Amino acid sequence: MTPNELLLWLSARKQGSWPQFRGAVEKLDLANDSDESEQDTKLPVHQRVRFNLERLGHVEFDAAECEDGWRVVPPALAVFQHDNGFTGILCGARTAKLMQRIEQAANGVSFERVAHTDCPDVVRVHAAEMEKLTDLAQREGLDCQLDSPAALLSRLPSIDVVKGWRRAPLPASGKDWEVKQFMVRGKSMKWRTVTVQEANAPDAQGLFCFTRFQTPHYFVREGRETIALPGAVGKYRVLSHRQRRVLRYDRRARCLTLPAILRPPFLTERGLILCSGFPPALGFSYGRRMLTYRDIPDEVAGMTAEILRQDFV
């Protein structure tokens, strides 16, 4: 099974349990190695594929009405404007017939399909006028989301907002925990292995990752408060408190670059990906692994920096 076939299978099922998803992914013809841009833990292939499906807007996990499971997002065109016209990115459920109809669409619409590692093909349609894409969406029964990146990012809270995150103590016992603390020293950012006892020390502060059975749990300790939250949110809270800048934006190239260890929170990253439809490119720069997001306009770069409480380097 390929990632394209997986998305077709998920689309036919519409929703299901986590064991069903993991069983289907185990049939994929992918190498079962770690994702080098995910430096918190070594991710098995099913987690790698899951995160890519989420980032690209195809599948939701642990959402309302599918706790401990998954559901496929209804098919949609995420549309954005650029210098040469408009582009719509196909997100969500797919069928073979839908793909064929979109590929054969005429009337001023061009079709692009690009293979990408560990995820379904990136499908984009282009037109000089927005009406061509909205007409295509209406004809094929697709949702049409205009100015998708900015529309999504404008609804996201900044990493300073803690409303909604659960106050919870750190695990204080258990021999199966692998515990690490996120360290920021000068230009160095890395995870340091600590003990459960060290993490629970009264003066221990910052972001901690408790991992058991390949499942990480993140907690940030700020003063006397301990908050359970996503690891990406915790990292940028630590950086904000340290006034540490990590975002690089090239306005001429329209590229946003950041260290691979500092992937943005899921929905923030989805907003960046929806500017092109492509996952970030992984490369080396400044002596470290970096992620580069392409086709990022000034407005989206600024909104991302605001959400992450960052200034550009």
C-alpha cells in the first residue's frame, strides 16, 4: 500500500479507531525509521504518516466525536492568491473518480500532482481567476476555502494563551518513563536526559517530556504552575521567556526558515503549508538541521511570528 492508497482507503472508511489506522499504515511500503525533523522522540512510521496527514489537512485525530480514533476531513480546495493568479490545494478525502475529474478539468484550470515523501501526492489546481476555482469546487462538491493560510492563522491564539490547557502535575513515579528537559543555552537547543526525581525537584523549571510506550507527554513548569500542553507550544513559550529569536524570513525568496527541533504547533504549521501545499524542506544551515517553508507572503510570516511570539532574526 502507498500513501495515496492509504488516503483512498481512509476516505472510503471515513472514520475509525487508532488500531485500524495503525494496522493500515503497517502495510505501507515505507522504511520504518525515525523522522529526522522530529527530534523529541524517534517516531515509528505510523506516527510519521499520521502527523503528515494532519499537517496537510487530510485527516483529524482525537477530534470531537472520534476520540482515540480518526476521521477524514471533507474534501476541499484551500485557495490562495499569488502573483500569477490563484492556486487551490486539494485537502481531505479523495476518491479515484474525484481525482480523475479534477485532472481532466478544463475551462482555464490547470492540474498539478507532485509526489512527496511519506504522504499522499500534493494536488494543486491553478487558474488566472478565482472564479474558475470556485466553479470547479461547486461542480465537484468541494468546500472552497478562500485565502486559507491567513484565514486559519487569524483564528489561532498565541503561545502565551494558556486557557484550555490542562493544569496537571508531573508524573512523580514509574520506572518506565523516559524523561528529558528542553535546554536553551546560547545558540544551543537540545533535550537533556533527566530523572523523574530531577524533573520534580522544587526548583526545576521549563519544558519536560515524559515518554512511555513511544508516546510523549509534555509539561511546562512556570513558577509554581505546571501545565500539560503540546510540545511545540511549550518550546516556543520557553523561547519567548528567554527572548530567543529563531525565525528567519527571506522576503525576496518568500521563505520562512526555522530549526527542525522547533516545528511550529500543528495548526500554525498547517497555515504555513497551505501557502504552497508542500511540507517543509529539510536541510542544513547555520550548522543545524533547518525546515524551510516556501511561498510564504509577508502577511502570513508576520502572523506566524505573532502566534509564536517571535521576531525575525
